[in-house]
Amino acid sequence: MTALWTSAELRAATAGTLAVEVAVSGIAIDSRAMQPGDLFIALRDARDGHEFVPAALAAGAAAAMVDHAVPGAAPLHAPLLHVADTLAGLTALGAAGRARSKARVAAITGSVGKTGTKEMLRLLLGALGPVHVPVASYNNHWGVPLTLARMPRETAWAAIEIGMNNPGEIAPLAALARPHVAAITMVGEAHVGHLGSVAAIADEKASIVTGLLPGGIAVLPRDNASYARLAAAAVAAGVGRVLGFGRHAAAEVRLLQAATGPDGTRIEVDVLGQRIALTMPAVGLHHADNAACALAVVAALGGDVARAAPALAGYAPGAGRGAAQTIAVPGGEALLLDDSYNGQPPAMRAALRNLALRPARRRLAVLGDMRELGAYSAGLHRGLAADAIAAADLVFCCGPEMQHLYAALPVDKQGALAADSTSLAPLVKAALRPGDAVLVKGSLGSRMAVIIRALTETNP
Ligand SMILES: Nc1ncnc2c1ncn2[C@@H]1O[C@H](COP(=O)(O)OP(=O)(O)O)[C@@H](O)[C@H]1O
Ligand SMILES: [Mg+2]
């Protein structure tokens, strides 16, 4: 097998020094996830990765990238790639990985739906040839370069996820990814606390088009309230072609039909004049939107959509993203919808709509705080009331922000309110009856997975 990176390439890409000849087969930034043969890159996060260099080398790292002396004993003649700064070194390696690649590359951003769309593209593009996508939501200042640095030489198609927490973060990552296609899944109030307004979020998302290669295409959400703003930004940035996806009559990739039920979601899409119909084992209409986005990306990349599309029949959302499982409750079984991974306003509303679709004796919504909403937070939490009332028979809330929703509910919908997920878990557990469907959702920081664990652990 050809090496991912040779010593000569590592030196050239990073302007670093490396005294020995090595061939690395992968890249790791976490010594616990390292495979033998990897290049271990010592980044600084909560702890300094340099502390783990001796352990990484002992565990079979082919080399380690460092920018200062390794604390503790590194073996004599250890294969150390010395650079001025390891994050800059990783970024340079990402740029080199992109520069040498002949792949057709798409970059995906949006308030929610990035990872889902990226996973759909893994399947769709994988049906057309060697595909490369990030292993997880690696969408930030280290995740994007890491994904590009890991891109195998033979990659023909790639989908790169790009996220943001603060203004100005997307453009440099898009410039690094240099995509042929830049897609925005949707724009909503996610993390609005950092940006101040939905318009500011739209402008930040739109900056992804500034990284497009000449002749590149922007794929934009036609049904979104910010569509006109996004399209205007693309045109202003010199983008020659915009493809809209959605239900709108003017969408170039048009969702003609979308029906979702407990067994999955069936869609019919007109992709630039080609009719595509398929069913995915994923419940929730937002999967239909993400699929339309993903199909638009395939078409914009120049892929054979008809050949790729059947692969979506294998799409099921990952853990914490709405996966359904049966759990034991006293006297029978209930259905648990684990949506504990992400809880921003658009995702909350989509998840509540999905709960409403589940046939069940009673529907319970267990909701934790949506984080990073700044001054909008109380209003956005309270603003979920209509969706929560429509979807659920009983609503359980935890956290200082979700109490605003709880207070806005009629008394007969109030299940329980608690300070945090740990204290809410036993109350939910005690309330569950056979035949119930229970949705658990909140921002990752609200630790709703604690409730998932409490509901799935078997009684002694
Ligand atoms: N197009 C969409 N519209 C509304 N909500 C969505 C959409 N796509 C996904 N979601 C919701 O957002 C959650 C996170 O989805 P994910 O694809 O991981 O987003 P991201 O990578 O952008 O954070 C999902 O569990 C789902 O609840
Ligand atoms: Mg993600």
C-alpha cells in the first residue's frame, strides 16, 4: 500500500525537520485513538499533546509532529517531525493533502443537518468511486485540516463538513478545502448567541462560497427564509451557478414528495430534470430536506445521480440523532427516541414533529437546555411551546433555560421540571408506561445522554 505521507512529503508540506525516513499510513491527534503507523500530531487543547508523544511512539506511531521538546523521555533517534507550531503544521498538511488530490470536493455548512448530509454523501458518492468524508463532525479549525490531511491519494470524491462558533471561522476553512461545490443545508437560530441575529448567521454561512474554486457551484436551501440573502451573497462573490434545493417551484433540485412514518422516509425528487424516488430507513421530514441537498451536491459535482441515489436506501441516522429503540418499562415496552446529541431550535422543532408521527399510547418529550443562544435564549425556549404542545402529551424539562418553556405549558402537559438531567432522569423513568414513546433531546452540554443511560439500563 502506498503511504499516506512519506518523510519527504511531510517535510515539504510543513517546512519541518525530520531526521529519519518514515512512511505514515494515517493521522492521529488523540493518542487513545491512534493506530500503529499513524503520524501523531501533538496539539494543545485542555492538555498539551506533547505529554502523550512518548506513549504514542511506544504504541507504534510512525512519527510525531512536535513544536517543542517532549516532556519525559522520548526515545533517542525518535521519529520527531519538528515544526514551528503544530496546529499550523496540521493546517499546512491539510492544504497539501487538498493540493495533491484529484478528487471532486464538496464543502457543507449550515445551522443543522451538516453531519446528516455529509453521511448521505458518504453513501451517494461512495457508489461512484473512492470517497472520503470526516469520521465524525470534524468541522472546525483542526477538524477540517485533519480531514484533508487524511484524504487518501486515490480519493475521487470528498465531502468536507465546515462549522462555526464565531464569525469569521467559515471562510478560512472553505479556502483550505477549495471545494468545487459549496452547500448550505439550512439557516436557523442555532447558536444565535454568538452571531447576534439570523441575518448575521446567514452571512456567515454564505461566506463558504468564497472558498469555491473558479467555476464552482453553490447549493442553497430554496425554502429557507434566508435564501434570497444567501443567493445574493453567492452572486456578489462571483459564483456563476446557484442550485436551489427544496419544495419551492423554482428549486432546480425539487422535492416533489416527502412522506415520513415509523418505517422511514420516502422521497421523490426532480434533480435537474431526472426523477429520483427512494425510501430511507430514517424517520423525520428533515431527512428529506437533507437528501435533496445531498442529491443536489452530487449533481453539482458532476456525479451520476441515478447511479448514486439508490445508496440512500442505506441511510440511517447515527447515535443521538433520532435513532429509535425499544426499552423495557414495568409491565411492557416503550419506544425511546435518542436525539440527545444536538439541541438547537431548528433541530428541536424537527424532533418534536417527528415525535408526533410516532404511533404511541402517550408521547413524552424530555428536553434539556439549548445552549449558546445568548440574549435570545429565554424567548427561543418559550417559543417551543406550540410545537411541544402539539407533539407531546407530557413535557419534562431540565436546566435553567428550559424552565422558560415549562412555565409556558398548560398544567396538564407539565410532566416535571428539574435542575439538571441527573435529577430529571428518575422522574422520567417513574412516569414511563407501556406503549409510550419518549423523545430525549437537548444540547450536548445539557448531558441528556444521562437520561438515555438511565432509561436503557436494565433493572437488577
Ligand atoms: N434539515 C434539518 N432541519 C431541521 N433539523 C435538522 C435538519 N437536519 C438535522 N436536523 C436536526 O439536527 C440534529 C443534528 O443533525 P446533524 O446532521 O448532526 O447537524 P450538524 O452536523 O449541523 O450539527 C439532528 O438530530 C436533527 O434533530
Ligand atoms: Mg455535525
